[in-house]
Amino acid sequence: MARVYNFEFTVTGETRHNGTITQFGAHSAQIELAPYPMPFDDTPAVVDVVRPRAEVIELSQWRQEHTKWRP
């Protein structure tokens, strides 16, 4: 069985870009990310601004913190 997942990602936290992951069973077959737009003029891009902090958490931890108790 093949599955295709579409998602959005951000490089700077300001704009979103599209991406797709194609899987055959449990194996990733293809990952596509939209190209990151680079400025074409000679002025340097300001990249070293305050960047958002990223954290990786386990899904089970997130579920415990965000799932309300149901009787």
C-alpha cells in the first residue's frame, strides 16, 4: 500500500512551504520539499534574527499533556 502525506514547513517562522512524503508500507520512498527562495540581488540576506526555539517531544508525552480526562 502506498501513502502520500502532504505537509507545510517553515524555515524562518514567517512563511510556509509545501512538502510531501511518499511511503510504501513502513518505508519512506520519497521526500519532496519546496525550494527555499533565495534573494537574487547582491544584498546579503538578514538571517541571524531571533529564531524560534524548536523542541522535539515524544507523541505519548504530548498526548498526556493535551488530552483531557474522559470518564
